[in-house]
Amino acid sequence: MADVLTPTQLSTALLQQMRYQAELAGPSKFDPHEIRLSEAGQCARRQTLRALGFVPTPPSLREMAIFETGHLAEDRITALWETQYPGQLLREVEVRTEFGVGHIDLWVDPIAHLVECKTTTEKRLKDLPLFSHVAQVTLYLHFYGNARGATSEIAYLFKETGEIRSYPVVYDPALARQLIVGLMEVQAAITLFKEPLPISDDYQATAYPCAWHTPQGLRRCGFWDHCWGSQVTTVTEKKDVVAVAEPLAADVAEYATIRVQQQALTEQIDLIDVRRRALEAGFSEILDAKQAQALRAQNITLKRSVIPGRTTTDVKAAIADGVVTETALAPYQKINAPYARWTVRQRTRTAAKKKGAFRS
Ligand code: SF4
């Protein structure tokens, strides 16, 4: 049983701490399996990790306090609209779509105006409105606001001063389509492949959105350990690794050598390819100028044939535009047979030494 605190032991700070601890111990208010429209412009891998059951590091009490401050900003912004349209505001309006779920912070019904409430700091002023917030509002317009002839804004409350700035968001159909295609990729990773999406090539372990610096030190995304953890901890022999002896060991060594040779040859082919394309570009200029299709030099004839481009259909864009639905296409979907990807890793001498494989 929990210790009962006497009135003299209580303080406001302690009460806040106790509330956050109780929240952490209880069930989450959010369904981890739902794809969130609010994160459409953020890390797609994070959505797949959460939905596939990877457990994030719980937020610190400080992070929970920051999150709660966001709700307080929403209360202040709503109070301002309430003076104009008492009793006619809707909060947390659910936007449920086949690609994910979102909640509009504030819907001013009499003027069909959508308000997304955010907190920020003075030093971020130059970056406003943030792309991820514009992405979120774009999807709310696409799935809810446009049908109601809505206008929209992102209202930023500055933490230092309490000042509020509004940034209107104008619906951009190309951005909406791009975001919906992104959500479809998240959906396919979760439901079809059951594998998290890979880490984006331009992400780094110590840079936003994976980690960021604060006056209190480096903060990390809750899923950081799942993405970068193995690269910083000591690698131990994994259960799914089989150590093989001769004669198979020689085959493994040969395979590693072949892969190195293959890579070197591929690099050479790439160089040849660059030169070939440069020559072709030069020949094309001459043939275009002379309206001819072949070049002759001594006994060599070079003929250019123009192959018409292939017609393809961008199914993802068609679904995003609502021309066809995923359900209608489902009977025509085919899943290719899985294939194996082989990766060669050489243990460094230092690592092997630690395991006793090399003796000096
Ligand atoms: S650590 Fe980086 S890559 Fe991994 S889920 Fe978080 S933001 Fe995405």
C-alpha cells in the first residue's frame, strides 16, 4: 500500500509529480495501433514501430509537463474564440479516415474555421510555421475542412511571453497527395509486411528528430534504442548466428571475396556507363542537327533508335485523389515471393581479439 503523506509533506510540485507517475503507471490514453494523421509529416518509421508493438522509452516527468502545457495553450486559445462564438466551438473533433486518425484541436463552427493550437519558443520564430504542423492541418482540411468550405490556421503560443501568433494554412492538393502516399506506405509496412519502415537516409543518431539538444542535455525520441541502440552498445554474438568450421568456412571466405570483387567491377562499370552516356549525348547532338539516325566512322556504323516511353499508372496517386479505393483494388493485389538479401560484415581485429580469435 502507498505511504500516506501528511499535509506538511505535500507541495504543488509533489502533487504534479504524483499525477504524472500515476498516468505513467496506468493505461495509455492513445491507441498505439492507430496511424496518426498528426504525425504524417514526421518520422514514418516511428508510426510503424509503435503500431507493430515496439515499446518506447516512457517520457520523463519533464516531457509530460511540456505536453500538458500544450493543452493549457489550447484552453487559452479556445477561451479567446469562446468570447466571439459562445457555445458554438467543437474541440478534439475526430477525423477518422482509411489512412489514419486525427483530432482537430478547435473547430469554430459558425465560420467553418479550423484552429490547430501549438506552443513554441522565441528561438523557433524564424522556422514557423513548422512543416509537420502544416502537414497535419493539410490533412485535416483534406479529410474534413474542404467539404465544409473551411479556412484554417496554426495558432502558436510563445511560452516565454504568452503572445499568440496565427499562421493561415492554404490547402495544397499536391502536399495532401504526398502525405497520403506516405500514410499508405506506413499502412503497408504495418499490415502487409509487418516490418517497421527503415530509418530515413538523412536521419542521424544525434540530430533531430532522433535526438536533440536542450539546456538539460541530449533528449532522444522514445524509439531511439530500437533504431540506434545496437550501434552504440557492445555487439554480442546473437542467437541467430551459426559459427561454421571448414569446409564451409572457406566458402564463406570465398563469398566475402567475391562480393568485394563484384563491388570493384560494378564501380568500373559505373565509370564506363558515365563515359558511354557522355558520348551518346554528343552523338545525339550531331544526329539532331543533321536530322539523321546513324553515324559512320570507317567500318563502324552507330544507329540510334528512339524507343517510345512506357505508359504507367500511378496507383498510389489515384488512391490519394480518391479516384479508386484500396478496397476496390484489393482483389488485384499480388505479393511477390520473399527474397534473401546477403550482407558481408568483417569483424575488426580488435573485436576478434576480445573474443580470443587472434593471438599475438
Ligand atoms: S529514433 Fe529517429 S528514426 Fe527512430 S523512430 Fe525516432 S525519429 Fe524515427
